[in-house]
Amino acid sequence: MISKELLGARAEEINNIIYEYIPHENDYISEAVEYSVRAGGKRIRPLLMQESYRMFAQGRPESSVLHAFMAAIEIGRASWRER
């Protein structure tokens, strides 16, 4: 079982990855996306994606493609949650 400390560290790592992909334009959509994503959460979806990758990657480093998908799944989820 994963400890609360490890889960917290992984969530922080995932938050940093996601924040890199938030659009930083001065429009209402970008502001809404940033607000929704920064509201926080457990980040279970990207965590599962990251752990699945690590399980099957056979020691290969994580790629920007993985990080982009992790961000996309959370940005999409955050956007739908607000509706």
C-alpha cells in the first residue's frame, strides 16, 4: 500500500507537470482552466497513468508525451467538473 507521504509527494510532482501545460494566455478560457486545475484534487487519473508507464517502461525515463497526456486528462477532467 502507498503511504500518505508518498502519495503527497507524487501529487506534488504531478501538479508541477500539469502546471507546465496550463495555457498562460490572457483570456477567459485560460483563466478558467487555470482556476479549475489549481483547485487541486487527488490527481488519481494522472497518477495511475504515470504508475502504469513506470510498470511497463522497463527503466526508460518518462517522456514529454506521457506528461502531456497526464496534463490533458486532468485539464479535461477539471474543465468538465465545473459544468
